[in-house]
Amino acid sequence: MEKTLKVLASLFWIIGLAASIIGLNIKTDTGRWISVIGNITFFIGLALQGVVWALMSRNKKSPAEAEPKDEETK
């Protein structure tokens, strides 16, 4: 699931950035709308990247959790 979200998020922010730049270069109302849609898509992609990052960091164990605790050495 994380790999699917990674690919989807990457596509969203890349397509959103491209659409935003293309919309800025078009001087009509259509260009403005393309730019707005591109910005929204870009931010959705970044939000998905944050979700993926949070899921991946949650699944990783810290070094303290990875080591078995030995009660006799304390």
C-alpha cells in the first residue's frame, strides 16, 4: 500500500507542478484555472507524501526498541 501511495503522491505533485507552471504561462482565464488546479494537485501530492512518510516512520523501530531488554544488567 505504501508503494502505491508513493507512486500516486509523486505523480500528483509532479503533474501539479507542471500544470501550475503551464497555467502561469497562459494569459487567459483558462491559464488561471489550470494554475489553480495545478496548485491544488501539487498540495494534494505533498500531503500524500507526508502520509507516506508518517506511515514509514511509524513502522520503523527505534534502536532502543530493537534491542532486547535485559533486566539483570540494570
